[in-house]
Amino acid sequence: MLTFEQFQQAIRLDFTDPGEDGSEFECLVQELLQALGLDAQRTGVGPDQGVDIIAEETIFDRLGAKQIRRYVVQCKHYANSKTAVGSNDISDIADTLDRNSANGYLLVTSTPIKM
């Protein structure tokens, strides 16, 4: 498995390249999650209440029992405007997890986060 530093050196992305509306950025994130073995589906265009992708992974414990872990993924693509993602840009995480019966939350941004 690659370390984060090795990953950064191996892949150089120009985040202004995916279109300005964020849909191509969401597709990129979806494809990366799928490459990691998760079942990742975009929620569609329009108001999404802080959920751009639902990703699920199947995990088997030592006894072979199957568990599904569900993650909500929120994508923020501000690379073209070069603005940081602020706390006002992020939905209420606890409410989002509860509303989607999810175990985890992932925020993916194309610019830094400023809280």
C-alpha cells in the first residue's frame, strides 16, 4: 500500500481541470472510491442535503459475518475560485449521518479547509 507521500508523488492532478460545476470532480471522487473497492454511487444533480456520493463497503469479521459500512461523501470543488472550504460550506455532519443511516462521513475538497 502506498503512503500518502508516495501517493502525492505518483499522482499530480490539476484540480482546476474538472469542470467548474463540480460534477466532474464528483465523478473523479466516485471513481477513486470504486478503485479502493467501495460501491460508490452519486446521488444525482441538484439539492443533495450535503451528500454527493453514498459509498458502501462490505466487511467480513473473523467468523465470516458480513457487515455493510455506509459512508456519506460530500465534495467541495472550489479550485477554480481558489477559495477555501469553510465551516459554513459543510452540512451538519451528525444530522447527515443520521438522515442517511451512515457509519461515516468523508469530506473531499479541491482546496484547503479553513475552519
